[in-house]
Amino acid sequence: MAILLLVSLISCPVSRSRTNGPLRKAARTHHVKLGTAASALHLGDPNYTRILGSEFEQLEPENEMKFARVHPERRRYDFRNADALVSFAGAHGMAVRGHTLVWHRQVPQWVSAGNFSPAELSAILEDHIATVMQHYAGRVYAWDVVNEAFNDDGTLRNTIWYDQPGVGHAGMGTRYIEQAFAWAHAADPKAKLFYNDYGAEVMDQKSDAIYAMAQGFKQHGVPLDGIGFQAHVDLAYDTPETLSSFAENLQRFASLGLELHITELDIRLRDGSPASLAAQAKFYAEIAKTCLQQPACKVLQTWGFTDRYSWIPRYYPQMDWALLWDAEYRKKPAYFGLLTAFEGKGKSF
Ligand code: XIL
């Protein structure tokens, strides 16, 4: 009996779960939390779970909290896969970031083809936000409340939530976004609420529009806590001008008193040659340092961690190799680039 108890204690998953890998150890010494997107599909893959549970401090479900997944029918929510990820995070000492409540993609058929009036859509979205956030209250500390609401030229994207037909604020600019934040705050007053977008990393028309919105929200007491910068990039972004514009952009948002998260970092490549992998490692380190040097930058999160399951080849023809581990779970130069940045070495990057 005593031996059995001892054996079960030694092999107990909770004790294993406390292992800190080198990256997580290095990240723990900073104000920046290191996260990754993860998918419940791969929780049965021991290589996947070993790295996920030991090298990262934060987990964000890659798809499992999106509208179509958690709310597949009007009167049915399905939290099973998202719950599995949240439990995994809890068992491995990881924080959870929620993604996402208001987005024009991954909306279920029953919503997109439902011919609802603005009043009906408004009730549907308010209920959706309340139900999902309350389910995870106390377990999800931050939410991407609204995702990708702007076009690249800074105009608002025409979506089912904005003006097609929208939730009742069509043509009123960012008023519908404000409404979503108010609903989210009412649902879970303790959660940190984020606006998240891609292609908003440097100073340009798109980030100007997001900045103007954020500034207005701060002035009017809208409960906006921070901005998520997705950072899906390739090597063409790695120029001194881009990096300094990124730092300048982060600084202006920080000056509004906002928390900044880099939420979906990946660096896609055209080939997996040693030269490309080295350039990628250098760029990962530069981005990490930009975040580490900005006190308001509190999260650095990659969009997955192994090339085995990256979204890149499905969405960017001819491109791949975007993450820190290769498809066989070998650490890539990018892993060591990030590690070096977190360890505070390699100041010459
Ligand atoms: C992507 C997922 O990685 C894919 O698996 C899915 O098929 C589509 O969505 N911006 C976002 C993320 O905010 O939710 C997207 O994730 C990638 C772009």
C-alpha cells in the first residue's frame, strides 16, 4: 500500500506539471508573461503537452472559445474543448487568455444566415458575451472582446456586428465596439478587456484609427484595459524602421495607460534553410526585446509553438516554419533566439 502510494505520488501528473523548461524559467524573471495559443485537438499528443505545460506561462485557446465553437446552436453552448484547455492550464500553473467574443469570422450559420434584426442580434451578442465570460469568470483573466474590427486603411470593417445589419449602431463608428466592452465589463467586472487586431504593429493608418478609438474610450470611461497586437509577420518586417516604429507605436498606446499584449506572434518563412532560420531567430529576439523594453507590454504570446500544427501553411501559400519548435518537436534557432532575449544576453540584437 505504502509503495503503491509512493509510486502514484512520483508519477502523479501534478508533480510533473510543475517542471519549468528553460524558456519558462527565463520568462519568469520578467514583467512579460510568455504565452502560446493551444488547441484541444492535440492534448492527446504527449510531446505537445510536455512542451506546452513546461515552457509557457500562459495559454490561449486557438479556436475553442470562438463563437461557432462555444455557441453552435441558438440555445446550446458547448464548452467541452475550451474547458479541457482551461483545466490543462490550471494543472500546469498557466494563466488563460480568452479569444474572442466579437469577430466577423468563425460565426456559426445559425447567426450568419439567421436574418436577424439589429435588436435580435444585439440580444444574441449580449447573451453570448455574458454566458461565455461568466462561465470562465475567475479562470480567464483577460479577453479579446473585439477582434479585427478595422480595415487596413483605418475605416471600420463592414461586418454582421457593425452594419450588416449590426447590433443597432450601424454607421455610428466605434459605438458598437463600445457597447461590446460595456457588456463584457458587466459580465465579468474583474476581467481585463482587450481590443485585438493584426497589421497594427507599426505607426500607420490602421494603428492610428485604433489609437483614436482607444483615446476616445479612455476619455469617456469605456472599460478598455488594453490592446492586443497579433504580430503575424514575415522577414520583410525585420528592418530598423519597422522595429523603431513598432516601439513608438507601443509607447503611444502605453501613454494612454493601456496594457499591451503581443498576442499571436509567428514569423513565417519561405523556406527552412539555415539562413532563414537564423534570420527568424534574430527577429524573434528583436520583437521580444521590444516588448521587454516597454513596461506596459505584459504579454508575449506565440500563435502555437510547433510547426507540426501551425495555421500558416493553410493560410499563406508556400509559407511555413513560423514557430519555435519544428514539426518533429526539435527546438529551432528561434527558440534559442527567444531564450537569449529573455535571459537578457545578446544585447547586440
Ligand atoms: C486562426 C486559427 O489559427 C486557425 O486554426 C483557424 O482555422 C482560423 O483562425 N487572427 C486571429 C486568430 O485572431 O483567431 C486566427 O486563428 C488567426 C488570425
